[in-house]
Amino acid sequence: MPDSGYGRAMLAPNRPDVLDEVFDGEAVLVNLRTGRYYALDAAATVIWQAIVAGEPLPEGSEGFASRLVEEELATSDEPLPPGEPGGPVMEVFTDMEDILLLDPIHDVDYDAAGWPARPAA
């Protein structure tokens, strides 16, 4: 197989901003910083689980991993090729951004209104 020019990148979940859970072989991810949440299909979940475990990416998954980095779900120790159409599926949901961005535990305004407080735009 020809060398793609990209090494075997190591990725890590973008903690503490990203939460994840696997249900029936498919992962759900939440980015608390952006307010977006994601549903991964089975193939994408295998890649995500490798990232969480600190294992090298499965062969040929760097394009999908690039999408994870672009969405700020993971960090990479080296540049990745751009994602391509097809392959593992990641659905992006934005309908709960306002709710997920309102963090009553950390957004405390001790000098004025108290909490919860909406982060400044």
C-alpha cells in the first residue's frame, strides 16, 4: 500500500470539554464548549473508541479523525488529511446549543446577579 504522506497520528479526546457514551455499539458525544452533540455510527464508534483508549488510529481512518479534530472533539499530535465524503458517519446536532452552553456550575457571577449566568458572547 502506498504511503499517504501522513504518519500514524495519535489522537486524544478533547477533555474536559467532550463527554461520550456508547449505547448499543454507537457513540454519542457532547462538546460542552460548543453546545453541539454528535451521533456516531458503528464504524465511527470503532475509531472513537481507539482514540479514547489511546490506541493508534485504524488504517485509513485519518480522514474521519480529521473531522473529529475540526469539530473540536479530539486533538491530534500531527496534521491529518481532510475528511472525505462517505465512510464513517457522524451526525451533528445543534438544537440544544443554548441549553448545553448554559452551565450553572461554572458560570458564576459573584459580583452581581449570582448564577446561573449566560457566558458573554
